[in-house]
Amino acid sequence: MNEEKLLSYMEEKHLDGFFVSKKENVRYISGYTGDDSYLFITNSAYFFLTDPRYTEQAAAECPQYKVVNWRKPGRTIGDTVGELMEENGLSTLAFEADNMNFADYQIFSQAIKGELVPEIGVIEKMRQIKNKQEIEYQKAACEISCRALEKLLPEIRVGVTEKELAAKLSLYMVMEGADTMPYGNILISGARTSLLHGIPSEKAIEYGDFVLMDFGCQVHGYMSDMTRTVVVGKATDKQKEVYELEKKMVEDSLAVTKAGVTGREIYRASLKALEGTEYMGYQYTNIGHGIGLFVHEGPFSSESDQTPLLSGNVRTIEPGIYIPSWGGVRIEDQILVTEDGYENMVRFTHDLIEL
């Protein structure tokens, strides 16, 4: 998989070992698809640390690793890593500082005789540029999401609850070929659509409601993320006005997207549609993010983001308008950044749909 990338970083920083604990980073480096797993990477050997529930799976999926059962009575993961370091004559250990709590740090500090080196974002940076296979997985996930939404639209009607629709959307994605562990979907309606990350409730759909659906799935662990907002019945003039402004925000954001452009530039482009309108100030200040093995990867498109996009980044474009006690509209696409523009992975229309 991607061990060589990590070894190159370790050589550059003069690190003897690297302890990988984030689930998505474990998968990126080793290809392992299960749970309760850690990697201990050295210049001379790869160790896969897990417990008896997963040793068989780890051995099958990661044949280049020595599988170690660390979960024994009276033992900690720190004890195991410390022993491996001592056996291999290692003196420095890097760890993912943003994924280790203070209690675990104390355990490692006591168990390891060498130097602990905190690292943040090392593997995440490697993950930002997607290879051909990763891109194909994400395109497939987006296509599945679009097909699932097409199946769901006839189900969205007066009297059906948000929870019921959210459950069906997850089911349809799995039936269309997604991994069987879909992450949480946002499906909210009416005035609740002003909640940026509202949780589906027992609220029944009413005539005239906006229904906002922010959802996605995984294919071989790689994620899709899209949002569409529809109206049940005929849209009011205000609903049409807000929706058209939102649509323009998305299109203006996409128009400036290409390699070399910063998140700040994309965010500022999204604001042009709201200038001189009563809706300026009802937008959110973060309108996009990277996506891959994790749904919200950096960098994020906002006023403070001055990181240039790179060809091969996969990102979302998702400005929105959120009016408390009235409702909100969000359209979200997932795009592949190219040298001269972008490729939209989401084929679903931006036009307002009245059901």
C-alpha cells in the first residue's frame, strides 16, 4: 500500500518508528478494512497490532505485516510498542498527537524508553492527492448516491417522517452497491432546514416544506458527499428566490475552482450572489472540504484558507443559505480538481425540484 511514503517521511525526519492509530490512516497505509487496529512502522519491519478478534483478518489483508496480539491481561498497547522498540533497538517514536488522549500519552511515556515525537497531519497530507483507483472508488460512491436519491424522490411526500426517509436513503445506497456501513445522513424538513447539521427527527413532511438531504456512502472505504434541497408541493416566491441565489452561489464557486486557487478565493466567489440582497449574513463561513477515507478532510474552503488546491484533490463545494425559523437551502457537489478546472462527480441537477 503506502508504507513507502511513510518510510520516506521517517527517513527525512530521522524517526526510528511511527505509531499509526487513526482508523482511516491505518487503512490508507496498510489496506486493512477492520477495527481495533494500529500500525507500528519501522525501517526494517511492519507490525500490525490488534486483538484475537481480528488477527485472522489482519493476516489475510496485510501479509507484509507481522501481526501482534497486544490485548493481553494486564498489558497496554504502550507496553507492546515499548517492547518492540527495545527488541529492535529503536530510540524515537512518532505518534499521531491529535489522536492520542492524555491518559494514553502517559501510558506510552511510562512504557517507552525512547523519545516520543508528536506529529499532526503527516498521513492526512499524503491522502490529499488521490490516485486513479481512489478517484474511481469516489466516482462510484457518488454515482450510487445519485441513484439512491432518484429512488427516494417518489417516497418524499406529506406524512412521511424525516427518520423514515433517512433510513430508506441509507438502505437504497447499500442496495445500489455501497459498503454496508453508511455514515449518518442529514435529512431535515421545513423550518428545520436552517440547521446546518440537523439530525433527522420524527417530524412528518408537510406540504410546502423544503426537504434538505446531505448524505453519502462508501465504496471500498472511499466516500461520497452530496446535498440537494427539494420542495414538497409548489414553491413559494421566497423559496424560489432563495433557491436561485443558492444555485448561483454554487455555480460561481465552481467557476473559479481549479488547481492553484485557494479556499479563500472560492469562498469569496460564493458571496457575490448575495451582495446587495437581504440574505447576506445568512451564509456559513465554510463552504467545502476535502473528502476521501474520511468525510471531512482538510483543507477547508473559508476566508482563512490560503492553501492552493492541487490537481488530484477531491473536494466538496457546498455554500448554503440558512435563515433561522424559516428554513435553508444547500446544494453540494463533489469535484475532482484538475489543472484547468474540475470534474464534477455528482451528476444530479442543480435545478429546483418540486414534488
